Amino acid sequence: MIFRTTIIGIVFCIACSSTKSPSTPDAHTADAFPSTCGHPGDPGNELGIGKFCTSFGDCSTTQAAPLCSIIGDSTTHFCTKTCTSGGSADQCGTATMCVCNGSNQCGCTPNVCLGP
């Protein structure tokens, strides 16, 4: 019983420790996030397309844009959705375009990612 209480106390102390884990990013490192498109703080459009993400879970609040672009390009970080080439002009919302790759896989992409 004493051994069990000691173990529980140690686990509690470790969990409450104020020492930052090496994997926890500092606030200032977010500003230097390497990305060709999509940056911390990007809110996305009215559908959520363009919202910054680093994983699929980050897009869970954007029901219209549930995918993170990292699935197709690990250097991009924005919420998106599939679209249809030649589909309606508003399928991706404001300030975006439906862009397709060579395999005719299409996704909504923020205009700022497409260059001049």
C-alpha cells in the first residue's frame, strides 16, 4: 500500500511539473514555421479553406474544409476540401480556386498560394 501511494505521488508530481517538455514549441517558434502556403494564424475563408493546420484534427472545426493540405503536399498547411475541375465558381468560396494535379485530383486552394 505504501509503495502504491508513493508511485501515485511520483506520477502526480511529474504530471504537475512546470518543466516544459522538449517537444512543446515556444510561442516564438510558431512565427518561423516552414511552409510554402499556410501560416500560423491564417483564419481561412467563410468555408474554412485556407485556415492554418498541421494535422487533420486542426480542420475538424471547419466542416466544409475537413482536410489538411499536408495529405497532398507536406510543405503546405491549410484546411481544404476536394472540388471538381470545371465545377461551380463558388465551390471553394472566397479568394480560392479549384486546383488539380496531374492525376486529376482536385482541391480548393487559397489564391495567395497560387502566385502572381
